[in-house]
Amino acid sequence: MAQPTFEQFFSAIAEQESNGRYGAVGVWVNGHRAYGKYQVMDFNIPSWTKKHYGKSLTPQQFLNNPKAQEAVARGVLRSYYNKYGARGAASAWYSGNPNLHMSTRSQPGGPSIKGYVDSVIAKAYKYPSGGSSSNFSTGSTATPKLSSAELAEQYGFVSSFLNSNSELKKLFQKAVSGSWSADKFQAKLRNTKWWKTHSKDEREWLLQLKADPATAKQELSAAKIKMHQLANQMGMIMTSSAKKRVDQAAYNMVAKGWDEAQLRNYLGQYVYFTGENLQGEGGETINELREYAWAMGIKLDDKWYTNGARLIIRGMATVQDYKSKILNKAKASFPQWTSQLEAGQTVADIASPYMQSMAEILELPAGSVNLFDNTIKKALNYTNPGTLQKEAKPLWQFENELRADPRWKRTKNAQDSLFQVGHQVLADFGFKY
């Protein structure tokens, strides 16, 4: 099919933009709005009126001047039409770019560029080749009857979106029956429960989901992949319930514009740790805190670690916050070592000589002696009988006491020592061996 003539195209733009109303005013989009029968953006009005009408007008002056509107629209659209053809001209008028006439990405407050262009071209063929813009020149009501989809576009939406919510559907029906202006519809819309319970980002995404579902679903699919990666990174076990949380996080990302901190805070609530099934950042955090507590001689239950790890991966606390809690418990258990602990030493550092001596003298397996052994605890909490001050037991005294431990008698060290004593006694009596 041959492209429509310029006059057909010109008449279709008037119908598409305002249904031929010179007094039409568009909704605010990023601080700007369109004016008049052909919906010229406010920032273009001063320069375009100067070029095509002979003098620069303000948006309000332009709105009140049908001749200026006709001159500007005809001048600009004729130039676009001659350069880009009907489809490119419609794309340039709507988006500023003639090459985007096949783009299905939705636009703020309106249909996709392709949707707009297709609608203009379809409207154009309804007019005779010589055009019938005179039908619109005075805002006459002698215009073709608009479909529900076309009426929805007047209010900056797609009909499927307005029909997807019962509250919005009722409002739209009132607007159509009452011939509301776009401004009135927008004002009423802002008072709906739907508007008040959905953020700006979510409203725009829901509109895109209806206006350009392919792009919206592609964005959501990509977000789900990213959220699964984040959940795995945090240590989430992928149960059916967890997958629902991940899907909700993906929706929050694309529809509500949540950043990583918000997404972490949300997903982290549903990261659980069972038994030794520790993975991701949460598992690493638990292991790090457990190792530090062990080195500080502090025992804590699993719930303390898992609750702490959950807050840390949510960004509500840090590992250092929880290490400080462990440090404070260690200082309370070993007050005589407060200065050393605050300087960065661990209780294990302080106890190392005692644990090493105990392992060697009692011939215990490596690693079996730890800070929770009562013998080590007593050595670290020794009371000096002379000063009555808490301090570490002298190492020589500690080692002598170990040799009085019943366990020492069963060691090779003890047997060798007794054998040597026996030989010495025989030697003292003059026996040779």
C-alpha cells in the first residue's frame, strides 16, 4: 500500500494528538508538556513559532492562537514528511528520531513509538487524499468515532492497562462518558487507591508491561537471573519458597527501581542456615565469627551466629560489630587481659605457651588442647597468693603441676623419668648396669 499523502498524514496527526482540539494541553512529562491541536512541546514553541509564524510566542500565546498552531505544525511536519516519509515523520514528531518508527519500547505517558506510528498511519487512510483537516480547524466534533484504544491514548495510557484494574477501568469509563480532558483524568487518577499505593517507577513499569509486554518481560527475565545470582551469593538455599522471594525481588528491581542495598535487605531476611549447610557470604560470615569466638575462648549458640550473619548480609550490621560483641564477652571472662585483648591479641595468643606445654608434657594429640580445657582456664585465671591479683600462672609452676596430673603417669615422659630415677638410685648404691 502506498504511503498516505501529506494532507492525509497531517489530518491523522491532528486526530492522534488531540482529536482536533486547539485548546488541548498534555500531561507533564519530566517537567514539560505539549500544547495545542498538534501537541507541540513547550520547549519548541518559541523557536518554531518564530521560524514558521514570524514571531516568537510563549506556550500560552501559542495555545490561544490557532493560526500559529497550524503554521508551525504544517511547516515542521511538511519538512519531516519530505525527508523521512510518513512513518519517519510520525516517529520524529513523537520521539524526535525518525529512525525509531519500529521501536516497541514504551514512552512516558504514552504508547510505544511503533504503536503511535501505526495508529497515525491507520488514521491517515480514513481521509481523502486531499486531506480533511478542515474538520478539525475549529475543533469541530465532526470527527471519526474513536475506539476504546484511541480514547485511552488521549489520556496517555493503553486500554489494556486501564482495563487490567477494576478501579482504573471504572475511572476510564467515567472519563469517556463525561468527555474529560487529559488533565482532568490525570487529576482524578492521582486520587485513586491504585495511584497512592504504587510508586512512580512501578506505575511506569506496569504501563510498559501492557504497552510493550515483550520488552517488559525481557527486563523481568534478566532481573530474575540477576536476583538468583545475588541470592546464591548471599547463601540462600533455593527452596520453592525462596524462589518466590527471588521472583519478588526481581519485580521490585524492575518495577520499583530498588537498588542493591534494598534488594540485599529484602532477600537477606529469607537466608536460612541448617546444620552444617553453610554457603555463600552468610556461611563465610558464620565461619569467620565462630573462628574468632573460638580464639577468644567464648562459646555461643548457633542461633547467635545465624541471626548475626543474616543481619550482616542484609547490610544492617558488619562483621566487626559482631566481633566487638565477642571481644566484650572475652574481656568479661578474662578481665586481667583486657589491655592485651584491646591491643589486638586473642586469648589463644596469650594461652599458646600453656597449651603447647600441656600437649607436650601430657603427650596429647595436636589440637586437642584448647581454651575450654579447665586446666588452661585455671592457668589464665591464676590468683597470685602474694598480691591476690589475677594473672597468668608462672609457666614453670604450671609445668610442675602438670607432672602431678594423673594423666602424666601414663605418658612415655613419665616412664622415662622414672627409669632415669631408678638408674640413679642403683648407681648411688654402687650398682653398675
